[in-house]
Amino acid sequence: MSLTAINGKKVSKICLGTMTWGQQNTEAEAHDQISFALEQGINFMDAAEMYPVPPREETQGRTEAFIGSWFAKTGKRDDWILATKATGPREEFGFLRGGPNFSREHLTAAVEGSLKRLQTDTIDLYQLHWPERPTNCFGYRGYSHIDYDKWTPLEDVLRTLEELLKSGKIRSFGLSNETPWGAMKFLQIAEREGLPKFESIQNPYSLLNRSFEVGLAEIAHRENVGLLAYSPLAMGLLTGKYRHGAKPQGSRLSLFERFDRYSSATTWEASEKYCALAEAHGLSPAQMALAFVNTRSFVLSNIIGATSLTQLKENIESVNITLSPEVMAGIKEIHKALPDPAP
């Protein structure tokens, strides 16, 4: 793999995110987004079995079902490099297989469920949504060790993924919300046992969270496993739509209260500075934020999410934005003063 490809196929720098489909977006709106993105040259789409977000039993799997109905309607499955994810363990997901984990039984069942909803025979990139072991992710900055040995041994996980690869049900696999230790341990075991290697890692990355650069960026380059950057607009903070206390109707922060990682005063201060920097240089705040992510050498693809075609068009067009040395210098100064406020 190179930092431009998955399973030997070149992926677009922008990846179509889908987690609002089935909650904030209808099936028809999801289909419109897929069609529009394809027309704009996007060939990479990312989903998850637990989507839409926030996850609920009554909506679980709806996002994948919307994608599957688009494939069935258009016959254009082969136009897309399709990624989805297996849910990791968490108390709130007891409705999924009685509490999901990465055992052979659970991963096999998860893949079968996704294939059925997606109405496809294979998944191009299958990802482990977050580590099964207890570790710091989803906004937890520090690591507190917990002695817990009930997670599936990583070698067993790799052997299950190898089975799924050989069966043709998946074509490659990746990690998500993973740490440097986890990434290197998977690589070490794969090399030692002659098992398949993961091809990508999907972690948060934005102007408000550049923690990937500490440890994981070097791994991405040296081990040839590119970043799929999620939340590049920090749940919309970097678009400027929440400036000065605004909460637009229908926006995620007005609808849901679960996104604690973006609620600190420092996060809001930093987002205001980035938005002001963009405006001072005649740029859309959203496009500046996305353009920064697009140019990072360790980024394989930048996962954007939108609830309207207007937003989607603006986000996709970020690939045409070149940030001046003055803008990059401004970003550097803000980051130096307020580093990674939303890990």
C-alpha cells in the first residue's frame, strides 16, 4: 500500500462520511449525497455498523442500509471503495450481539450483518472501530492503566481477519481510534506470525486535535499505513457556524449533548481564532480547516460529513484550496498557543 491507496486502489483525498444518514438525513438525502460526491470524483465512502450517530438500537444499521439501497438502485457498487467498521465493546451497545467484541464469532457476525445491509458481496476496507482493550481514546488525554485481560488476543483478531480476507468477504482491514502501542503491536504480531497487515488507521485529526502527530504520524510513514482523518471540522466548530454563541437549528451541537470533547472553553477559543484567521485571508473557515488536513503527508483521505448538498460541495472543493505561507504561519502560531484542545 502507498499513502494514496487501499488494497492497491487509489482513493480520493476526500472520503464521504455517512454517520448522519438515518438520523439527520433521510434515505433520499443520503442517496443524493452519494450521487453528488461520485459526480465530483469522490470514490471512497466510510460507514460503520453502529451508524447513525448518536447510536441507538432502533436506528442501528440504518446508514449501511441506505448505502445498500443506493447500490441496488444504481448498480454502481464498483464505482466505490467502501469502508465500514465493527463496533467495539461498550456498555451502551448491549443490543448488538449481546455486547460486541472482536472474537471470531462476533467479527464474523458483524461482517455478515454489514454485507447484508450494504447489499454487496465484499467490503473493501473493514475496520475495528475502537480498541477492545481499555485505553485512552474518544477525548481522553491521559492514560490510566486498568488490569483487564478479557479482550480478545490481538493474534486471534488477526487470524479472524485473515479468514475473512481469504473468504473474499473483506479485501483489506484497518484500525480506528488506535494508539501507537496498539498499532505497533498489530504490526509486530503480523510480521512475526506471517499474518496480514492493516492498511490504514482512522483517528480524529483537525486543527483542534493534532495528537496523531505525536507517535502515530511517524508510524504512518515508516509502516505505510495512512491516516483516515475523521472529524476534520471538529463537529462543525471549525466552520464558524457556532461563533458568538450561535446554535443553528438542526446542527449537531443543537440536537445532541454527547460531544464533550468539543465543549471546553479552550476549544471554543481556539476555533474562534482559526475562523478569524481564515476570514482575514478571505477563506471559508471550513475550507481552510479541511485544506490543512488535505496537505498533511500522512493523511490517506479526509473524511467529511455533511447534512446538505451545499455543505458537501463546499467541503469537497477544499481540495482546490492552497494555503499561503502567511496562513500556515498563522495556524502555527495558534497551535503553539493552544495546542490540541479537543483530543
